[in-house]
Amino acid sequence: MAQLSSISNASINTSIVQPTVAKATDQDILALELKSRPVLLVVLESFVLLLIDFVAFFGNSMVCLAFYKNSRLRIIPNYFIISLALTDLLTSVFSLPFSAGALILSRWPFGDWACQLQGYFVFAFSIASLHTMALTACNRYTRVVHSNLYPNLYTSKLTMTSVFFVWAWALICSALPFILGLSTFNFHPGTVICYSTPSFTPEFIALFTSTLIINIPVPMAVVIILYHKVFRAISRQRLRVSTERGLRISSSVEDIRLAQLLFAVTLGFCICWGPVMVVECIRFIDLWTVPRQVYLVSTYFGATSSAINVFIYGVMNRAFRVEFVKILCCKKKF
């Protein structure tokens, strides 16, 4: 009996002395993977993001400089282009360098204040960029499909008001979770971006779901649907002209350029923001484990949107292209 008692006491003491090992979270695993990368992978991942950041900064700076130097570029459609370029330029200055530094050092070295700042800027600039693309799609749709309404709807005052409203919405919407005390921004070692940490309270879920739907799927749908309608309108117009003339005529140069622009815009938009939306939904639902590489690739795709917009809206626009040549060649006249 005494022997059984000693055995039971020993087992109890062993269970008490044995330390409790906390289960590693997904964030801990991702952080460990980030720190344990080989040097070659650190260089490669950092170089890719730095390259995207450089292209975004240089290209969008060129767009802004061209708009400033040439008064003939200050037309209503270009207001949206310059707003998008400013959004992407600010992203390349206030968001991407922090992520590149985290990739280089394999950790977040900038402190909590910088994390809050970057997290806010990432959300604000992304929302402004997406909604500016949607405004651009609305502008082109009205100009092609409802050209009789265009002069009344797109005055300089109304256009600047719509751009201002988008920026105000982006800045306020991004700050709401932080202002209401529903969440804070914390470094995510997968995306190397400071994200809003969900509290999973009913208030946070309602706010996150509504803002996610309004700020990602809605502008994506607007861009895809309206550009599709513009493309169909151009095709019908070309067919009608061909029928009236009784000839099989080739498309005009302007039709071809506009069709190419619409295809590039829609394709680039879906390629860049589609993966981001999917990964964000998976991260929020938190039912599946997402590899670190998938998180990082989604960051690359989102960042690439800031770099390719200058080519889609700038280089494919002849007026901007001519001004780029003037700036690069340091010529006053071209």
C-alpha cells in the first residue's frame, strides 16, 4: 500500500514539475521559417521586392513629373491617372521599403510605431488604388457608351471631387479598426507586412467583412464589367460602320489602341489583385495553413500593381510617352 502511494505521489510530482509546452501558432512557424532561410533565398526574395519598389518609384515619379511639366496633359481622364500614380508612388515610399527591410533582416526591426504606420499606409493606399481604377473604368465607360452624358458628368470640379472622395474614404476606412479599438497592426512574417490582427468580436467581423467586400471585390467587379461593356461597344460600333459601308474594313488605330489598353488593364488588374483577395480571405477564415511562400507571392502581386500601372496608363498613352522621352533626354522640345 505504501509502495502504491509513493508511486502515485511520484507521478503527481512529475506531472507538476514537467513544464507545459505551448503549441506553436502559424505566426510562430512563419517567423521561424523567415529567420531560417538560406542566404541565397534571402537575397533572391529581397531583390525581387526591391526591384518592384524601384520600378514603382521611378515609373510613377515620371508620370507625376510629366503631368506637372506639360499643361496639355492636364485633361480630365488624366486626373485619374495622376491620382493612381500618386497612390502607387506613396506605396513605393511608405510601404514597400519596410517590407524589403524585413526580408533582408529576416525580422521586423523598425519597432511598433513603424508597424502601425506601415499597416495603415498599406490599407489606405491599396484602397485608394483600387477605387481609383474603378473611377477610371467609369470614366472610360461613360465616354464610350454614354458620350452624350460625358460633358455634364465629367467636369473638372466633379472629377476632382470624386478623386478627393476616394482618398478621404481610403484614409478614414483604413483607420476605423484602430480608432474604434477593435484591432491593432502586427507584423505578419508571411506577407512581411503589418496587418490588422483580428479580434473576432462581432463588431470586428462585421466591420472587416463589409470593408473587405466594398474595397476589393466591388472595385474589381466594376473594372471587369465596365471594361467588358466598353470593349463590346467598340466591337458593335466597328461592325455597324463596316455594315453601313458594305466593306470589310480594318479597325481604326484608335480602336485598336483602346482595345489593347482595356485588355491590359483588365488582365493586369485580375492578375495582381486576384491572388491578394484569395489569400486575404483564407487568412481571415483561418481554416487552412498557408505556406510562407504563398503569402510572400501575394505580396509580390499586390506590389506589382503599383509598378505596372505606370506602363498600362502611361507608356500606352502616347502623350505621356512623348513627355517621358523629353524628360529622359533632357529636351525642352520634342
